[in-house]
Amino acid sequence: MASLIKLLTALTVLRHADFRDEVTVSPRAVAAGRRGADAELRAGEHFTVRDLLAALLITSANDAAVALAEHVSG
């Protein structure tokens, strides 16, 4: 189930964000990473959407998923 949700997150991001957009990692995203697979992101770090999508799809990183979801949700 978690993998399906991550794929849906990736599809949503692809529809609503540009690969070059910059994303700032929130403390909430970091906390999500502590509950499973993570990319060891730190609050306040900046990444491109492209880099976070790679972390989401290759390593199934929960913290990257939340950072991306927050980015596209506003």
C-alpha cells in the first residue's frame, strides 16, 4: 500500500511542479523519515524536485515523499 501511495505522490508532483523547483525540507518531512525508509534529509535543507523524486522512487524515502507533498500542496 505504501508503495502505491508513493507512486501517486510522484504522479501528482509531476503534474504540479517543475523539476527545477526548489523544495525546503520541513521538520514534518524529517519526522516522517524516522518512521521507515528515508533519505536522511534535514530540516531546512534545499533540494530540487528532481532530486527528491529520485529519492522517492529509487529508495522509497518517506521524508522525500512528505517534502514533495508539502511543496505541491502549498
